[in-house]
Amino acid sequence: MNPLRFNQVRPLDLIAVGRLCIDLNANETNRPMEETRTFTKYVGGSPANIAIGSARLGQKTGFIGKVSDDQMGRFITNYLEKNSIDTTGVKIDRTGAVTGLAFTEIKSPVDCSILMYRDNVADLKLHPSEVDEEYIKQSKALLISGTALAKSPSREAVFVALEYAMKHGLTVFFDLDYRPYTWTDEAETAVYYNLAAEKCDVIIGTREEFDMMEKLLHIEEADDQNTASRWFSYRAELVVIKHGGAGSIAYTKDGASHRSGIFRTNVLKTFGAGDSYASAFIYGLMNGQDVSEAMKMGSASASIVISRHSCSDAMPSLEELLNHMDTAIYELA
Amino acid sequence: MNPLRFNQVRPLDLIAVGRLCIDLNANETNRPMEETRTFTKYVGGSPANIAIGSARLGQKTGFIGKVSDDQMGRFITNYLEKNSIDTTGVKIDRTGAVTGLAFTEIKSPVDCSILMYRDNVADLKLHPSEVDEEYIKQSKALLISGTALAKSPSREAVFVALEYAMKHGLTVFFDLDYRPYTWTDEAETAVYYNLAAEKCDVIIGTREEFDMMEKLLHIEEADDQNTASRWFSYRAELVVIKHGGAGSIAYTKDGASHRSGIFRTNVLKTFGAGDSYASAFIYGLMNGQDVSEAMKMGSASASIVISRHSCSDAMPSLEELLNHMDTAIYELA
Amino acid sequence: MNPLRFNQVRPLDLIAVGRLCIDLNANETNRPMEETRTFTKYVGGSPANIAIGSARLGQKTGFIGKVSDDQMGRFITNYLEKNSIDTTGVKIDRTGAVTGLAFTEIKSPVDCSILMYRDNVADLKLHPSEVDEEYIKQSKALLISGTALAKSPSREAVFVALEYAMKHGLTVFFDLDYRPYTWTDEAETAVYYNLAAEKCDVIIGTREEFDMMEKLLHIEEADDQNTASRWFSYRAELVVIKHGGAGSIAYTKDGASHRSGIFRTNVLKTFGAGDSYASAFIYGLMNGQDVSEAMKMGSASASIVISRHSCSDAMPSLEELLNHMDTAIYELA
Amino acid sequence: MNPLRFNQVRPLDLIAVGRLCIDLNANETNRPMEETRTFTKYVGGSPANIAIGSARLGQKTGFIGKVSDDQMGRFITNYLEKNSIDTTGVKIDRTGAVTGLAFTEIKSPVDCSILMYRDNVADLKLHPSEVDEEYIKQSKALLISGTALAKSPSREAVFVALEYAMKHGLTVFFDLDYRPYTWTDEAETAVYYNLAAEKCDVIIGTREEFDMMEKLLHIEEADDQNTASRWFSYRAELVVIKHGGAGSIAYTKDGASHRSGIFRTNVLKTFGAGDSYASAFIYGLMNGQDVSEAMKMGSASASIVISRHSCSDAMPSLEELLNHMDTAIYELA
């Protein structure tokens, strides 16, 4: 049992909104990118990864976003469709924008970095008029992700999606996913993160992300409990605050809190941990699990994905996930 | 009596936020601007005009905004100070921005137009970090105006000011004052007007402005009562909807509505009617008048200003206003 | 007699290319602009002033440029036409650009400054495709001015005009008229000034302007003679180097040099001195005067204009000019 | 024997100026890019390829350009140095620019295309002040390439390099290499191509590229001979006009013309044909070959490179080139 209620008659379970991009993962690992020679192409972007994870687990999933009118854009749409994700809401840019790229460098399992191409990207060109109210009202839940707030008109498109979601009673998940590139400065980021979070039912972020949102408003001594309470005074029912290696804590409006653990695994890279966690956590919440069990599902998915080469293509099926939960060692943080 | 409550111990009555610009009013009227030769320079911009009107009526008034680092900027700051407006919150741009200009053309009392210079203007460069929480909490009320939402970083500065105002219990007035220039499109405008209006206590706008805000959300059959009710579901206590020559209606949360009338006057031009109305209406509300009487004060101020050459410099003193209300003919619309 | 030859059968004497803008001259002089209240509107911009001066002296003059699609743009075109300037080559911007503005401040006859509005101006939007080869080949001479090189596409339009001028044997005058605003930096300026000057027959500029052009190329010990010689190695026949109060020197390819003098006058402001000089100097050169006499005509025109309120509207007729030369005192610098 | 003379005492043979980028060549060929999965990273960009080809043939080669301050930029600089290219003139961008990317798609040997990433690229940020006169005067020859003219400040940097080259008597090669992306329109391109070509000794381009340069000036009936003659009237000694499958013709100022042939080969892709041709053609001209023999060397190099996967890394050594000329079949077009 958990505090969220979903409108069960809707045909779609989850619509994700936002970034669709390409990961180019170095095939030669454990070295700096200067010395890598070949890359493998995957679909990427936090909401894309979550949508793929969600679909792999069996959720009926849709996407609202924008892709470039070229081979990269078509690769993304094809891949989503192969993963049974509805792409009705995926628009094609006609202005000559490109697909965002993320070249990954894996120097060691704990020393990974990303080289981003985010100039003139199609995903940030989604316009409010391309967000369809009729489409959104077919879904039980909406997932938004912070990067889509970074620039106009994508920023306004997210706020329109939020308005439609509230009007039609969708449960809204907000994965903060703050990446400094693209944003002008932290003050701009904090303004829009706060405005969006006011309209969300579940907020998932790191302690640092919540700090960034609170600093602007001169909120001091922000402990996790205070942070969660602030959002409960708006619409939130559930706030998850991640503390890296020290695990995550989920707060619910009734005052309860839940700590997650970690499944042991062979870590190849750290990319994709948050997205895989979110996809399985949301799956759990939407399928009647209580908060602790949903968190455990999130951790299991993360431990699978960080042992593999990609973020999106590595997402487990439900069978894989459950099998992993049965066999891997779970340790509370 | 009216539904608004003000924190009486604050040293400032009203802080206005937003546009500070220059009006260049043609001295030769009743002809197209191609045929005018000389212009007189005045301070302009809707919140500047309202602040000047407020100060003339005796309110302790402050301003948060940004001016260019040149003769135009210094003229504005000097003029505000001469009108007893506190300019602690008026920052000086250091990036080479200019002061916005509005050249007015008065072909006839009913055929007026404005030629705007709004590229690279200082007022839209106000940054969130330049909005001072300590300053805002010294005031009973805050006035925001739509134009300041048109571009970053001024847009974010307004949202930060709204957060501080709510945190410290100021009454917030929102004069919609929608001007299409500067905005990218109506969808962008509607998103930010709606987000800002959610946080305001008093919203003043034309029927067309409210329509623009509602169209985005596919709200149909928006009559005035529905419009007002929508905002009462957020924070609003008072919603004023203007119908041009047909007068204005003010709605209060308790279900009451109030119609304003018009004072007869010799109209020179229509510019400044809305700003002078707002300044005296706010004065009335902040000084214990009931809603109808405050609206009458607004109408009286408007009838004075539209008979004169400027918008800002034409604002009446309290004595002038009261005298005009005693002597001029008031007709309900 | 002078070294220039003009194709006498052409219907137009001179086509000027470039900036068309508005001067807003303070009516209250001898004070800072913060304290001025009214402005008078005049057509301005260096090539516009020269074209007006040329037309007043009786030359058949045309213009290639671009104006805003508003009252300011129409005022400019009307004014040129009233001054018998052919406006066939004046295009109308359709992108929402504005007319450049120059607010003048006259603190004293020797302390004048200008506040410029040069963002998104129509004159810099002239496109190469809007420069008509058939039009250019109807003229004996072409005048270009440095400001039109400051931004694309106006920059390319000037180079296209220069190509047509060379193809059809027009004499090309280049008034350097360097204004730092609008340009990115001095290196950019120097590159395009040098590229344009290579294609010109007469180059007129201050010592500082020539220094700026030479610094980029690390030309040292640039005395006037060396500067002139450098341009004679390209196409120039005549190079005029101005030394402010110390007068101007004109160099011709045959090795001769000529010093100009100054007519005594009551100086109101210094604006317009260069443009009026250029218009009468060009008139003299195109009407069979030798270089020294043409320079004297330039000085006479300058002494008239700096005693009056405007730059453009102050340009003398031929009768006024000749009368002034007969009556005013001429002193060699 | 050929008409070019080189200053033999200079320590460097050739300095190339301009684009340094990354090619990401699909490893899976003969299919659309939507279906490729892995890419191999190579240094790319026309002048980079020519410089690498030149260095492989044993010429002392330098480069003037700009790279991003990231792994891609460092990979490029490292690769140039490994190929014995002097990188003294390669500057590092500090503004957050990225390295340009070219994803190649090889559907068939005759159906190849490129997906370009050219937003905010470091190579176009080379500033005139970063072009060192002392460095240029150490070289016998300079190679410029059209893409570097596409945007400021790189455009101005090329013109400064040309000024220094003329001042110090370098032979200047201009490989037109016109790519429509990055340029605003054809008029802009034609203006700067013409201005640059006026200052070059050897101009190499396709018939279409010369047509584009001539169309702006309304030059009609441009046959190859007329095109070459036009440039001989400026500084050119040698003009090479390529007609695709119909081969190339080189014109010299003395009236002679030379046709090139083609070496038979197994074509993998067409990319790199022009760059490899240019590098070996220039090698031949700089090493005393007559024009026909230099063209043959160019054709030989091209036939080697188009049979291999990359453009840059495929460039032959002198031994390979001479061996190929001995063994492969050469056919006049």
C-alpha cells in the first residue's frame, strides 16, 4: 500500500515528457576518451530511459517529446516503438535542430564522465501547442524531468503538460535530474524547479538538487524532513531524497519515512542508476507495492543497469527484475 | 471595507516591480507621427506610472527594477526620487543595455498608437539575485505587471519577488498589462501569466487578457464570474475585469460584484488610463475604502490623466483627486 | 583640375549607400541630457547627411539603404524625397526592425555626445540581393560609409555595391566614419575597412581611423605619406587624412599634397562637421574644382552646419555655400 | 616545372588554416545510419585532412586553428602531433565551444551522406588576434579552405592570415570546399569567397563552386576559361576546376590547360577524394613537378583514400603513393 491513487480506467499507465537523445558509449573502457576509438549508439535521456524501463516492465507507456528530422531522430523513434512505447506524442522538428548527444567516458567504475552536445537540440524545441490535452488525459500518470525545463519553448510545454495533468487527475512524478549545462544559472533553475514541483505528486531528487531549489529562497537548515514537509504543503504525497552511497529516504505525507538498500553488483559504470531506479520504483508504486518494496524494486533495477554497457538498452524485463531480486544480495544502506 | 488585509507596521506601503522606460510624447497632436517634429520626454512604463501615481497620493512607495547606465537611466532614477519614491531597489545595468522607449502618436483622442523600442532594454535584465528579500519584507504590498514576465532574467526576478512576498505576507497586486511585443507567442505569455496569477491576491485585467490566459488551457465559456472563481481557487481575493467603454466589474471571493462608472472629461489621449486607474484603486483599497469607492477613485484618476499630455507626470495629488471627485460628473457604465 | 574622372553621360551624379537613421537633438542646449526635456527629430546617419548635402548643392543624388516599416522609416523616405533624392534603392524592412536613433547632448560647443540606439536596426538589414546592378550603373559615383560594414547582411551588401561600381566604372568615395558601437572589436573593423578601401578611389578619414586599419597588420611608423602610398598601391587616387583642429591633408597619387583651412564661425555643436565637409568636397571634385578648392568648399559647408541645430537639415544650398565662402574668414590650419 | 615559386629558405613547407573536427564513420556500411550501431572516431575537416596528407608525404606542415577544451579537442591535437604536424598555431577555446562532428552514412559507394554537428563549434571561434604573423612568415605556403570563412571571428582570422601571407610572400592555396551548412545564404558565401580568392595564387574548386561565386556578380556564360581568366586578373597563377566524373582541368596564366585522369580502384566511399587529391597535388607542385604530374599524384592519392574507411587516417605515405602510381591503372577522363 502506498498513498498514491491512479485512475485505473485509463488506457496508458505512464507518459514521460522531455529529453530524447543519443548516448555514444565508448566501447573501450577504463581509459580516457582521448584514447577511445569506437562508440556504440543508444537511445538516451533521463525520461527516455525511464520510459524504456517502464515499458520493459510491462507498463503501457507513451512519450511526449521532439526529435530531429534526420537519421538520429528516426533511430530514436524506431527504438521507442520497438520497445512498445507509444510515440503519438513525439513530434519532429522542422527547423534543422539536431539530436542531443552524450559521449560517455568510463575511466573506471567510479570515474565516469559525459561530454555533452546540447546546442540547438530538438528536444528543447517542443512547443506548448504540440502538447495534446486529449493524449494526456488517456494516462494514469505523467513523468516530467528537469532538463526539459532548461529552455523555452520546452519549458512552457512542460508547464502546459502539468496543467493538463492536474485538470485530468493524473499522478505526476518529477525526477529532478538537474544537469547544469543548458541552464543560464542556478537562480533560473531554482525558479522553474520550484514552480514545477508545486504541481507534482511525487518528487525524486538528490539532497544537492533540493538544496539548489531551497537556496534561492534563503531556506536554512534544510533537513530532509523539512524539505519533504515544504512540498507536502503544495501537492506532494511522496518525496524521495537521495544521499548517494548513503541510500535514499522516502517521506510520505502521513509522516512516515522509508530507507532503501542496495543490491550488490559488479559495477561497470554509474550512468543510468537514477533512471533505472526511477522506472522500477514507479512501476512498484503503480502496481500496488508499498513504498519500501517499490524502493527495493528501484534498487534492483539500478544494480542491473550499472553492470551493463548502456542505460536504455540495459533496462530489465519484469522477469529479469524479479529474478534478480530473488538471487542478488540486498543490503540496507 | 474590503477583503484585503495589510500588515500595518511595515514602513513602505507599496513596492512596484518591473518596467521603467521613457515615453516620448509628440508635442504636435492630431496628426500622424511622420508629421510630428518634437517630442517631450517623460518617465513611463506601467508599474512606473502606478508607482508615481501611488506616491502622488501620499503612499510610501518603492520600486524594484533596472535602468540603463546612461542619461536616460539617470533621468528615470532622478524623477522617481523627486516624486519621493524609494529607489533602493533600482539597479543599474552594466552590460550596455538601453532604456526602453515609447514614441506616442496621437492622431485623435480615439486614435492613438505607440512605436516601441524594446530591443536590449535594461528593465528586462533585472536578475533574481538583485531582488532583495529584506527590502520586500518592509512593504505592505507588492505590485507586479505583466511586461516584466516577458523575458529572462526579469521573468525569474518577478517569480522570486512573488516568493518573498508570499513568505512575508505582502498583499500582491497583478496588473496584467499585456503587450504583445517582446513575447515570443501567446502560449508563452499564457503560461507565465497563469503561473504568476496563482500567487496574487488582486488581479486586474481586461476581458481579452483573461481570455488569452484561458485559451491555452482550453477553458470554454469563460464568463467573468467563472474567470474570477478560477482565481479564487488559488489565492485571489479580488478580481477586476475591464470591458473598455462598458466599464469594469470587480469580483470578491464572497460572491459579491461591483461595477465602476466613468467621470466625464475632455479626452486628449487614451494612454495612461489603466495605470492611473490602478494607482488610485490600490490607494483606495489600502486606505480602508470599500471596493466600489476604490473603483470610483480609480475612475477619477483616469479621467484626470487622459485629459493631460503625459501618463506619469499627469498623475494627480490626493487633493486634486478628491477635488475632481467632488466636481466632475460620475456616470455608471 | 583633379585626378578623378567621371562618366559624364550617367543620369545620376552620386549614389550613397548605408545608414539612414533619426537624430533626436535636444532643444535645450548647454546642459546634460538628464536635464533636457524636448527633442527635435531630423534625418541622420553619415551617408544620409552627405546625400542631403549633395542634393542641396544641386547634385543628382540617389540612395541605397533600408528603413523600418513604421512612422520613423516613412519620415526618412519622405524627407529624402522632399530633398530631391531618388529613393528607388531604399528598401523597407519587413522583419520588425526599428530605425536607429541618435540622441544628442550638447553640454557646450566642445562637449557634445551621442546616445545611440543601434539594436535591431533596419539599416544593417540591407541584403546583397537588394542592391541593384542596373541602378548603380546609372551613377557617376558611389559613396560608402564605414558603419554599413558593421554587421551582416549590410556588410555584404556594401561589398556587392563595390563590385558593381568597379564593374561599371563608377568613382568610389569611402568616408571611413568609424563608430565603435555595433562592431564586435577593432580587429573585425580593421579587416573589413581594409578590404573595402582596396576597392575605393577616394578615401577620407581621420588619422585615428587609418591607425586602426594599420594596427591589425602591424604597420609601424605610419605617417600620412606612407598611409596614402599604401592605398595608391591599390586603387586610390586621392587620400584625405584629417587631423582635427590641425586641419586635413589630401594626398594625390602624383605625389602632391594639399592642406585645408577653416572658416571662422560660431560653433553650436561639432556634430555634422565631417558629413558637411564630405558633401561639399565631393561636390567640388565632381564639378571640376582642383583639390584645394574642393577642400575649401568642404570647410565652408562644415562651418555652416556646426553653427546650426541639425546635421542634415542644416546643409546649405549652393548659393548659401558660395555666399559663405565670399563673406566668411578662411584661415589655413 | 610549374608557374609557382616558393621561398626555399623557410623552415615550414605548408601551413593549413581552418576546420579541425571529428569524423564518426559508421563501421557497418551499406545501410542507412538508422541501422548502424557503432562508429569509429577520426580527425576530420578538409584542411586537417590536407595537412595530414601533406605531412604523410613528408612535407613540414603546420596548422592554424582552434579546438575545444575537452577530450575531442585533445584527441585532435594529439593526432596532429603524432603525424608530425606542428601545432604551435592550434589554439584552445575557453568559451565552452564543442568540436564539430561529421557522422558518415555509407549506403553504397555512390550514396554517401554526412550528418553534421556545427553549432557552437570551436574551429569557427579562431580570432584574428590568434593568428601569428611571425609563425606565418616561417612557411613557404599557406592553405585556406572555404568553411573557415563561414562565420566570424574565424572569417576575419582567415583574412588576417591572407594579409600576412601576401606581406611575406607565401604562396596561397585556396581549396574552395563549399558546404552550405553554417552559411546564412549563397550571397554571403559568394561575397567572402570572391574577396578571399582575389588574394590567392592557386584556386581549386568544382564548377558548381565557381558558378556560385560568379552568380552574385551576374557573370554570364562562365566557361572554365573565362573563370580562370577572371582570377588571373587578380593574383592567381593556377586555377583548377573539377567536373566530377569528367575529371579536372588546371589552367595556368600562360594560357595552358591540363586535364587530369583517374586511377582505377575499389571505391568504399567518396568522402575524402577532394582532400587527398589536394594534398598530393600541392605536394607535387611544391616539389618541382609540372602541373600534369602533380595532378596525377593528386588522383593517385584520391584513389587510395576512397578505397579506405577514413579520410585522414587513410592518407598515404610517399612510398605508398609512388608505389600506387607505379602499379594502378591510370585513365584520362
